[in-house]
Amino acid sequence: MASNEDSHQVSARESSKAALKTPKASVHTPTQNNSAFPVVYLVYVRRCLPVQGTRDYHPDQMAVREQVFDVIKSCFKRHGAVTIDTPVFELKETLLGKYGEDSKLIYDLADQGGEQLSLRYDLTVPFARYVAMNKLKNIKRYHIARVYRRDNPAMTKGRYREFYQCDFDIAGDYDPLLPDAECVKIMTEILTDLPLGDFVVKINHRRLLDGIFAACGVPHEKFRPVCSAVDKLDKLEWKDVRKEMVDVKGLDGTAADRIGHYVQRRGSRELVEELLQDDCLTSQPAAKQGLEEMRELLKYCEVFGVLDKVVFDISLARGLDYYTGIIYEALLTGSPEEMSAVKTGLVNGIMHLFVVDSTLYFRRNNWCRFRCRWGTLRRAGRHV
């Protein structure tokens, strides 16, 4: 259900459009020096509204936002993170090629006779540029700032063109999967401290998905388009996702059916062990690696005391190209409409996309990340 403020702004915008199309008449009363006929002036009324896909926040709403941010920052600091800031715009070439099909949502700025610039799409790629430029070897950082997407806004569903992201990233050389488990732990701490209701943390592995696609006969060049379709299973039924794979992505129907056998399954350790006995799947090195790392991650989750909040969900795909390993997403289950509050994942090797001093830097370092969107948290916690 949309908040009253969102509904009010949407209705106000529609009223404003109608007002612009309908001129208002103003009658000037004639004097003895004027003509005997009244003069009618047409006055067009323009109401002051924010840009579509954005909104204003009132003092009481800002108070709630500050409380939420304080909880999030406190958790980030407990886990040893420092904060940085980066420009709201980047070189266009820095952003392009990092987001797959979502690259079309990047806002390009007008050419002012100098560099080609774009508004940041997220906080991850600017952080990658920051780490590469400063030649950092290990860092835990958090960054809370606005990002921009040239999307079709749905204000009543919490989808904006301008919104806050709260990022926590661990970049550097660490024990395998330990940073991933820490990010899951951070998720559960924050969502427990905020009065948002019940939640579950879905986890999956991009290498496992790649292995599934290979085992099902998907051509390598279609991995990312098919992955983007699978990522919609939290919003669409399987028959609709299958239709997109076949009719839009050009995938063979038999391969799509084989994919459906896997991606509609969810569970925990028992599902991992069952899939490890699947000879067709484990014949793919990527799938075997993904399952073995998933088994290890679940062990860490048990040690951290969060296993009861974790679900292994093979339909979780995350459409962005820079995710390469463990991916996770926290879903609020206590609301009438299930909402994704946190989306995160492992970025492994993104640094090779940046050239520093003519050398490729940070190529092999693991990068584990946590992200939450203020717009979704605000909708879920508007009763706070």
C-alpha cells in the first residue's frame, strides 16, 4: 500500500497537468476611458512540483530518515567501516559497460565543451574507481548518498529516479567467504534493529547460475540476458519468465524448461547437498565451485548465529554484470506486499576495468558488498 504522501504527490501532479491545459479567465472591468466591452485575459496557472520520479521530504519524514540512518551507520561502524564520499557525477566511460542491460538507465549530462559526464548509477563503480586510483589494498567502507536512474518511476511502489543507497563494502584479500558471511550478519543486525517486521535473507551464487545455464545448454553469449530474465522471478510467474527467455532472449524452449527445473527451488543445506549429487550439474566446474562455496557460507552463517534467517534460493540472480560470486537479498516478509529491502553480492575482479598508471590493479581481490535503499525502508517503516 502506498503512503499518503506518495499518493498526494501523484494526484497533485495530475491536477497540475490538467491545470496547465485549462486556461483560467480573468475579466477586466472597463473604465470611462476604456472600451465599453470588457477585456478577458487568459492566465495559465503552473503549480510548483518536484521533478517526476523525485519527491520532497517534510521535517517529520526527515526525522525518521535520520533515525534510520543512525541505526545503519552505527552497525557499519561496529564492523570497523570508515566512510568516504565521491562526486555525484563520473566520467561517462567509467560507468559504461558495468551494468549490463541497465546501462540504458544512466543519466548523461549535457556536453559543456569538456569531458563526457554522467550521474552515478550506484555507489559501487565510483568506489571501484576510488580504490584503484588510490591503490588501496584493504578497506572496509560505507557510503550513504543519492544515486540516479533514468527509469520509469512508480512513486506508489517506491521506485524513484533519485534515491539514497546505503553501501557497505569490504575490498581486499581476506579468508574466502568470510566477508560474505559478515555482510549477511550486518543485514540481519540492521533489519532486526529497525522495526520493519519479519524478514528473510535469500542467498545464491552467480557461478552456480552460470553452471546451471551451461548444463542446460544455454550458449555462453546468452548467459547474462538469461540471468536478467531469471532475476524477475520475484515479480513474475515462471511461465512469464520462460516466455521472455524464449520470445525475447531467443533461448531454445527445451533449455528454458531445464533451467526452470533448477531456478524454482529453494531450501538450505539439504538443497546444497542434493545438488552436489547431480552429476549433470557438477560436471560444470562453475556449478561445482558455486555449490562448494555455498556450503562453506552456510557454515559461517551458523557460526554467526544467522542461519535461521537464511534461505538458499536459486532464483536469485541480480542482473548487474559486476556480480561474480555470492549474491544475497533481504526480503521483508511481514508486510502485505513482500518487498526487497537489501540487495548485495560479491564483486570479484571489477578492478581490472580500471587502469591506474598504465597497469591493471586489484585484479584478484575479493569485494563483498552490502546495499540497502532508503526508499524501500521508508515504505516498509512508515508506521515508525
